[in-house]
Amino acid sequence: MNPRLWTASAIVFFFGTVTVIVPSDGFAASVAKRYIDAQLKVVHSLQENLSSLAAAADESATRFVAGGTFYLTGEPGMVAEVHSRAGGPCGAKSLDLEKPLPAISHNDVILLSDYGSPGKLANALGRLQSTGAQIVVFVSKEHPLQRQPKPENVRFVLVDIPLESYVLELPGGTKLLPAVSPAIATAQWTYIAELLGACRRQNKQLAIYLSTFLDPGHVRYNRTKGLLFEPDLKPDPVPREQYAREFLGLVKRSLEAIRSGELDKIEKAAAWLRNSTEAHKRVVRSLMGHLAPIEAGSRGDVSFFTHTVLLTGEKGENWIRGNIGDGDTILFLAYRDEDVLSKTASTLGAKTIAITSAGPGTEQARDPRHLYINPQWPITDGCLELSGYDVKACPLSTILNMTCYFAICGEVAAPGNRSRQY
């Protein structure tokens, strides 16, 4: 559907009956709150069930110390989430299951993520489990395969979301706002947090990337690229489950800060996007990061954005000058707020919304056409302090940015909706 020519469907979209997928024994909070609460529920479930995840991390560390390779496969967005990430492991490699497998050994570890597509996980396990590598599967707790007998080398990390984790259902059955990507990202980074501790208990420090935004000339990035362990560092050990609990505590704190401090701005952002859509103006999203550009337009995403682009620097400024006008709105999902871009759009009569780690400068913060939503993650992106190491691990940006993004989209679709499920 051309989003510039959707008058009839827009009427249904904004004013039709909308199902909020909620427990049947009560009324829902607003869509934005429900989306945030779904992610908080994932955190709580992981906190309550760390023993099996810690056991998987201990086994992984033993295999790595014996010379194993670290592979990432499954959902493309989840592979991108861990691969070459600020705060993530330098030695992880992507594994394309559509191609012939490389030589995989018993000491290798494969992280396998799955969003619940029928047959997809079974096919992946069918290809991988005979390799003898440890396979750590991240999947909904409702996935039927997790209830079947499993080979010794397969470990399931169960994520507390429904198999179809959509928060909204529109007239005609269209489902929106999948909770799965930030939820599985939380589970994967919790595993990696615990893996860091497990490796330390074997006197090894996993090599961790520093954000390239904080690494002039990519000096450190180039030094650590491809390293599994830091070769000359013997770190102090940490107690079992400590790093996982610390990471989950940081995720929880950030989600709660968004819920308590950013909801008014989330609702305001949604109103701006609704107004531009109803006036048939341009509604633009600028997506930066590893997961968001890959999953834009996938099932469960909204369809009201007229353009999906990456607006940064001079090229972004030139694009705005050539394409944006009065009444348009741009949503920036980015690393930091770029004042020049939002100022350029403002002078053309457009409004800008930024979900970024580093907020706007003083002038842009006062601009009534610019709205900054604080996603509560640090400029380093990695948040987990590792004693004796120069870089923090386990980034928060995808978990929190995507939560804010879907919360806004939900308020566009169903502003303040508190309908009971039917």
C-alpha cells in the first residue's frame, strides 16, 4: 500500500476497533505502557531463571578455552545485534544456514535465535545438532520444540513472550508491535554477560568492542577485531550469575525510567506522527544501528512511514532540504542527536523526534519543533562494568530504542487505548 494514498485505511486504522492483546482478566494500560511492561516481564523472568542460563555459559566458556569458535545464526536481526557490536564480543562470527556449513567442531558454540516461524527452528537444529557443537537456542517459552526431548548439546534459553508476541491487532486481523526483538536481545546479552563471568572463572577475558563513535581512527577496534580472548590479560574471577544479574538490573532500571519519565513525550511524538499522517504529509524514519534497519518493514511493523532512510551528516542535511516541507515529521532512531539536521528540518516547517543516547544542544532543546526522548542508555552503549578492563560490555541501545520506537508506534495506532481483549 502506498502510504501517501491511504485515506480510507487511515480512517479504520485510527478510529476503528483495535484489539490490545492483554490478559483476559483485566483492562489494559495504554499501548505504550503495555509494550514497556512486556519487556520488564522478560527481565523478571530471566532474573528468576538464571541457573540454566549460567550453566549454558559455563559450558560455553569451557569449549572456548579448549579452542572453540563462537558462531551466531538464526534471525538476521539477532545476528546483527551481537556481531561487531559496541560492548559485544570481538570474536563472534556469523553463520549463514543457507550456505554449506564450515567445519564445525565439538568445542564450538552456536547462538541460535528464533522468532517462532513454523518449522524454521526445527530445520536449523536439524542441520546443526549433529555437529556436536554446543547450540544455545533463544526462543519463546511457548515454542513447542522446547517441550520435546533434546540432544545433550542443545540448550534452550526461554524468553517470556508468547509465540506470536504482537501487542496490537487491527481490524482485519493485522497484528502490530512485536515484542520479540528487544526481548530476545535482552536474553542474548544476559547470556553474554554471564559468559564473561564464566570465562573469568577460567582466567580469560573475552575481547569486547569499544564503540567506534568513541574510538578515533578505530585504533582499538582494529586491535581487537576477530579476537576471542585478550591474549595478555588474566582477569579476576567473579561469582556465578553476578554479571547476568548486574546486566538485567541495568536493563530493568532503564525500562522503568522510560516508563516513569518518557511516556508524556512518547505520546506527544505519536501525536505529531498522527497529525502528519492525517494531513497526508511526509512521515520519515531515519534508522541507525544494527537491528532496526534490517527489520524495518518486517511483519508487525507499522506502515504509516512514507520514507525509511539514514539521515546523518551533510548527506542527511541535503536530503532533508530536498524532500522535507511544512507539516512533515521525521523520527530519528540514532546514536546521538544531530542538531544541524533537526534545525534544518525546523526551518522548513517540519517537526523532528529523536530517540538517541546523546541529546540535543541547548538551542535545539528549546526548539518547539524538536522533541527528544531519552532511551536511557549510556553513550558507551555497553553498560556492564568489567573490573580491570577498559571497555564496558553488553549494549542497551537495541533493547531500549526498539522499546521506545514500538511504544510510539502503538500510540499512533491506538492512542491511550485501554480496550479489553475480545
